[in-house]
Amino acid sequence: MRKILIAGASGFIGHALIEELLKSEDIQIVGLSRSVRQSHHPRLIWKKCDLFSLKDIMEGMEGCDEAYYLVHSMLPSASLSQGSFYDFDLIMADNFVRAGIFHKLKHIIYLGGMIPPHDDLSWHLKSRLEVEKTFRDSEISTTVLRAGLIIGPNGSSFTILEKLIERLPVMICPTWTKTHSQPIALKDVIRVLKRSLFDHTLQNKIYDIGGKEIVTYQGLISRAALLVRRSRKIFTLNIIPLSLSRFWVSLVTGVPKNLVYPLVLSLKHEMIAQDQHRWPYPEDLSTSLDESLAMALVPHETNLSRGYKPVERDVRSIQRMVLPEGRNAEWVANEYFIWLPHFFSTLLKVSLEGDRCTFYLFHPAIKLLILEKSVERSSVDRQLLYIRGGLLAAKNQARGRLEFREVLNKQYVMAAIHEFRPALPWFIYKWTQAIIHLIVMKAFERHLEWFVISKKKKAIL
């Protein structure tokens, strides 16, 4: 029996995919979710997993043959999330690949976004490309499926459109709503995802999957409004800036701006399938636009995820930095501990004893933070240090950690804090320690850039 892992199994696509795959008697499914879930089928196993944790993914992936990756991280994943959604996406994808290589995963099927044929992309689409690159540059066979707007109940993009129709009898739309796209029905996406698992000739290729009809976003709104028998007046006003329109969409729909902003910025691009990436089985993409809308607009309970709801105050902070040529994550970690006391001058000191690093204020007795390197889980391309105590850390930091890791073929190094719980009162922490941390990491980023610039100067001389 084939054991298939689904990352993003609790999303609207994941749920539909699970229902379809369970029809095949020779498949067992492992669904990854951030919360504990109960299975109601003998061939479905739910595992609690934080995709930011390599250890969690390693445990969740054990024994699996192939995997679906349906994950996109645009909503906060902690009480305080510092960093960009595309850096969060990149770390999760990198974790997935590292675990896949360890477990000798045979095949990854990644559902990403349709990419226009030019370089001026939004960060939402650049992020999809970076995740693609992370998978395709690995030794694991990868099938990449690129889709635009997926029409289905509880899909994030479609829910935004649905709420606009419901709440606005008159819409004054910006220019981007005249951009053409090729939306696809959820049931067509599921057909494509299933065939990608069974047809081995599709592996290691990139496919654009779009529906039968090309339409503007205004046209899509009008068609959907007709189906729910709501008369909607639509006007275009060219002077509305993109920043204002994304704020307005978030305000009217009630959808978190963390989700709305990246999506709206991507809507200025045409999402149309390119001939060189066309899906070879057109019968899988046979659902008409009106049928797609009719299926998606049936009354249903809105369940648009607002992201991780933490039980206790926790912090995630991720910064991307250039990795100097010839260096690695181990060097970056060591350089950080050497550089940090110089940045704070006489205020902060760092003591290194074996695998333990202690930050103290003026005197070794005033320990601010204690880190301990995980020797068995660290490597030259990833350094992992657990937070073991100090005046600035809350007690019982079972999973609080700092890591430095290489990504995108040694192009960058990520400095990341995960699941850190501060000792300071939350309000004070947010306006002191949290801000100081960002200032420090920005300064360290400039420090690493100095190595790159100085090397270039030497090469010129």
C-alpha cells in the first residue's frame, strides 16, 4: 500500500484531495496539521506538525513514499511574527526537502501559482518560484503544478470575491480588475493532483493548469453575481492606487490584510496558461466557468483560516541575509557570536563554553540568554541552538530555538527564532526587546554584506 503525505491537508484543497484519494483502496494518507485532529477513516492518519520544525516534519514523514505540498504561509504563525511571508514559505519548503532527502522520499507534487512570462513579479509570485526552486534543485523528483484563481468554497481568493459580491451593490474598481486570468474549478485541480500521483510520465515537469475560459476579474465578479441573483454595478476608476484598493478589499471583506495584500498585488499580472507548460490531459480541465461558480456559490459555512491561534505568547522572527561566497551557516553562527559583543560595545558580553553560549550584561552573573547548540541536529549548512534560560527567556522553553540555515543553493542564510517565549511582560517585550532584536539582525545583515562588498573590491583591484 502506498503511503502518501499531504502537507496542507487541513486546507480546502487538502480536504477535497483526501476525499478523492481515499477512493483508491491501495492508498494510505498521512495528513499534517498544526492542531490535533481525529481521523474517521482507517486509511487516514492525522499527525500534528509544525512545518517550521524540521524535527516535526521528520517524524510526520516517516514511512511515506510520496508527498503533496499544498502549503502557503501568508497569515501569522505566532503571537508575534517578525519577517516576510516569503521567508516563512522558504524555510518551510527547505525543511520539507531536508526531511524528504533523509527519508528518501520518491516524489513531491507541489501546487503553486501561475507565473507570468516576465520578471516584474509580486513577492507573492516570487515566493512561489523560490519554493519551486527549492524542490526542483533537490534530488527528489518533483512535479510542479501552477494554478491561478481556484474556484471552490472556502478558497482564500474566491472567498474574497464572494464577500465583495455579498457586501457591495456598487463597486468602483481599480484598473487591475480588468486583468485577464484563467480560473480553475476545485474539482479540476483535484483531478490533476490525482493524475500527477499515478502517471509517472508527468514527474519532474512544470505544468500550468487553467480552466476552459479566460476572463477579467470584473467579468468574474459579474458572472458570480448573476448566479446568486444579485444585481451589481461595476465602474472602473484608473486613479485608484494598488495600496488603497488592497486596504479597501480587506476592510470590506473582513479578510486579514496579511492575506489580502499579497494576493491583490499579484492580481495585476495576467494568470494565463503558457503553451510550453500546458497540461497534456485537457479532459481534466473540462469544468465550465459557470459550473465552477455554481458549485462554489452553494450555501456553505465560511471557514477562511485566520492562521495560527497560539495558546501562549510566542515569537517567530526570520531574517534573510546574503551568504558570503565560500562561507557556510556554521561560519555565520560563529561570526554572529563574535560580532555581537562589538555591536553592543561594553554593554553586552558573550561567553562560549563548549556547546553553550551565554549572553550577559556587564558581569557573568547577570545572564540574559543561554543558548545550547544541538550537536546531533546541527551541520555545516544548518546550525541549531536551543534556548535554555536567562533573564530574558520565560521558563520551560521546550522548543524555543535559534537557527542559521543556508537556502537556495547557498545564495542566502536565514537567521530565525522559533517558538521563543519572553520573560518580559508582553507589551514591554514588543516595544523593547523585539525591536532591539530587529535592529541587531539588520546590523548583522549589513556586516555580512560587507564581506561580499570587500571581496568584490579586492577582485577589481
